[in-house]
Amino acid sequence: MTLPLVVGVDGSDSCLEAIDWAVDEAVRHGLPLRLVYGSLWERYEGGLPSAGHERPSEQMIAEHIVATAADRAARRNADVKVTTGILPQDAADALVREGDHAFAVVTGSRGRGRLKGLLLGSVGLAVAARAPCPVVVVRGDRAGLAGTHERILLGLGEADTGAEAVRFAFREAEVRGCVLDVVRAWRRPAYDGGARAAAGDAHEERAAELLDTLLEDATAEHPHVRTRRTTLEGPAGKVLVDGSAAADLVIIGARRRTGLLGLQLGRVSHTLLHHALCPVAVVPQRH
């Protein structure tokens, strides 16, 4: 069974960018596309009397949004199989549940609400924090959205968060035929003197060793993927945001929690989801 690429649609400009990106991604991987609109309109309007056989206005809006999204996907590439769903659920809850049977979930970076000043919409952040599958938040400048850099950036954290992200990154680089840059950021200790320099060297060496360890199996499985390994001193969030300016996709791993909150999104994830200059993929670590 081929899992679909699920896209959250809401009629916003950001959603349209997400659809275009998802269609291209579906073509690369040979996946079907599922366009999902989630809304609690039934809860608020289901008990209201309707005039004759007229449907609730919110349902009509939902149907229009989904139909428009499907039409846009077909115009982008008619060969991609598209299905749609209108779910009477909170948008984030609907996409998280769809993620149980998805290759990945794709969202735009902003919704169609009134809070235009938010850098990332609440739905995108909630889905990235809770979905059981990789979540791609589509954002960035024209070059990053169009995939013209021919470069993927993988930011590696600790070993317990990186294995699934590594596998996802190598698959992406292989289907795109592009370079995979793997970066591990490290920080020099705060104390002064010669001991600080020596400790800094040790931190850099450990960062390089971690890269080698986490990439060993994937490199053997994908021998044709061109990789570049880099250790950079500095805050990981800033290092990856800076690197996103010349990337088509930034990939990071996230640790799964056993509680109701799902994924634990740390500071680096938040920084990228709000400031990256290209789409960002958050990949959960499965147990």
C-alpha cells in the first residue's frame, strides 16, 4: 500500500504554495496526494435551523476550498492521483490523525486567520509538534520553494533524535539527485584560557564522530547520494537558518514523547519553523 502525501488546505495563499510544493514532491516519490480540510463548523451550525434544503454556509466554503485545491493540483500535474477529505474536526487534530497513514503531512506556514503577524500559524506548529509522520512546513523565498539550489540541508542533533531524519534526508536527496549537506553545530565552553580551547577541540571532534556514526548505514544504503559533512561552531538554530538560504529543504529530527503532546519540539525546531528561508521537514524519531 502506497501511503499518500497529505496536505492541509484552508484557502490561504500559504496553502496554495503548499499544494504546489506537495504536487512536485508527490511526483518525485510517485505518491498519491490527499487534500484535507478540517473544521468544526458542524459543532457550531449543526443545531441551527436551515432554510429549506440549503446547506450550511461553512460547508459550502469548505467544499469550495477543497475543490479549488484539487483543481490547482491537477493544473500543476494532471498525472498525480488526488483525493480529498472534509473532516468535522479541528484542523490540527484532523491532520495529525491523517498522519497515522501518511508518507508525510504538508502545511503552509500561515493560515487564513486574522493574526497575519504570526510567523507560523498555530495549525502548522501543532501538527509539527504532534504528527506521527514527517511534517513539512512550506515556507521560504522563491528559490527555496522552487528547489533551484539542488541542495538539501540536514541538521543533526543527538543520536536519539537523528536516525529517522537521516533516512528521510537520504531518500529526499536520492530522488532529487541533489547534494546532501549534513551539519552538526557545536558550542565552545564558556570558561576562558587554554582549557577552553582544548575543550572546544574536543567538542568539535565529538561532533564529527557523531556525524560519522549516524551516517554510516545510510551512506552504505545510498551510495550514489553526494554528501558533505560539516561541523560548525555556533547556536544550531542560527547555523541552520543561515544555511537554509542556499537550500531547497531543511530536515531536522524530533524526539517522540509518550505523553499527549506527541513530539517534543525544541528551540532549534521553533527557530527553523519561524525563520527558515526554505521548506522545513520535522521528522519524528520512531521507537
